[in-house]
Amino acid sequence: MVPLSAGGMFVPCGSSAPPDFEGFTLLLPAVSVGNVGQLAVDLVISTFDMLKVGYFYTDCLVPMVGNNPYATAEENSTDLSINAEVYSLPSKKIVVLQIRSPFVKNKYRSFCHTLLSWVKSSKCAKVILLSSSHAYQRDDQQLHGTPLRYLLTPAIQKIVGDLMQRLNWKEMEKIPAYPGVNDTEMVLHIPGGGITKLLFSESCTNGIQMAVLLKFCSEGDNIPDALALVNYLNEWLQLIKSENRDATTTCLQWKIPHSWRLLFGSGLPPALF
């Protein structure tokens, strides 16, 4: 078993004591193809107007700073946001770590170890990683049916495995390590998934209850992919209660963050004409 590093990187907002996350579900994105996980997390934070309770201080992510992406009025539009922030929703026992910048080269493993150390020290009940994978690198068997997949560590399999079967979800397929040469050795392959495979493997090794929810997609306008992924999450957690299972109805209930207006840049400057 890989030893987890001591301590954590969580820094609470202001001078308040660190919030209690015992029994909470930690939701976070992988920085993966189309930024689908990050967009899905944006929808959760925005919809429930989640309170920012702290920051994740780390040298594993590229530094960045910007305006408040969830601004609702002029008063909070100038609040600053950084590369990794923590939001809480005590009423549903959800804590969210939103990651807004890519990883520094060769820092993936260091980040995974420290993150899992914080998960253990904060006594989170489980971790859900929202991710994505390149649609064009799917195996033949992955071309059929839904583009959504899930993975469960052994620690959480015995708790929610039966539920996933009842939801009729498809588990991420393993593919041959050496196609056409040796089809007996099967491996997990998540191209474009960023830290997904590494974090999942480390969670398996360290007995962490983790579920990965991912969608096959391509780069482009990934808002529909984000909506599909967050609806997939909602099927399980029931964050938004719906009388029927119509995904379109649920889509209309997610609150689009104000910052998404500039997702593809601002409009053309009038001076050009």
C-alpha cells in the first residue's frame, strides 16, 4: 500500500475554524477532455448557490486568478477566485472541490496522494470524480449504447454496486493490453481522462470509497456533455428531485453560471467594422 502523505492542503476562508466534512460526499472534476467534469461541477455549485468555505493550496496546479464565476450581483462580481476552491452544501452533505487550471507536469501523483490524505483526515464518506474520455479512442464494445460510464473502487462497490445495477448503468469496460497479440490481459484505458486512472488506482490501493462518472466526448461545445454528466450524477444522488425520469426536464432546472456567457470568448469588438 502506498503511504499517504500527512496533513492536507485545505485553507478555510477568513479566520474561521475549518468546517466539519465528516460523512460528506466529496465531488470533484478531473481536468479532462472538453473540461466536462469542471463544467458539470460549475452547474452544481451555481444551481445550489453553494458557499465557498476555503481553498486548496497546492503547487501541483498552474497558478491562476480571476473574477467570481458565480457572481449574481455587482456586489460579489469582483470577488476573486483561484485555481482550486472548496464549496459546501451542508443540507445535502456535499462538499465540492472545483479545479480551474491544468496540472503542472509530473505533479499528478503528488496531488493524488495529498488529496487522498485530506479525504481521510476530513473523514469524507465517499469521493465522486466527474471525468471524460476521448470519444474517438473508444473500443468497439464501447461504441454501443450510452456514452456514459462508471467505475467503483472495491470499498464502495459493496455499498452502491447493487444500486448501479438497478439504474441500468454501464461500467467502464477494460480493453486488451496488447490488442491482436494478447487478448487475455485486460487493462483500464481512459485516454484524455487526466488524473482519472491514477486517482482511481490510488483510491483502490488505499481503501477509499470512490466512484468515477465519465462521458465519452470530443472537444468543442461541451455544454451538452456537462449537462448529460450532471444528470447522470443526479440519477444517483437525487440532488434535484424530479417526478419523472425525463432528462430534458432536469436539464431545465440546472442554473447556468453567469461566467458561461464568455465560454467561447467575448463578441467581436465594434471597432472592427
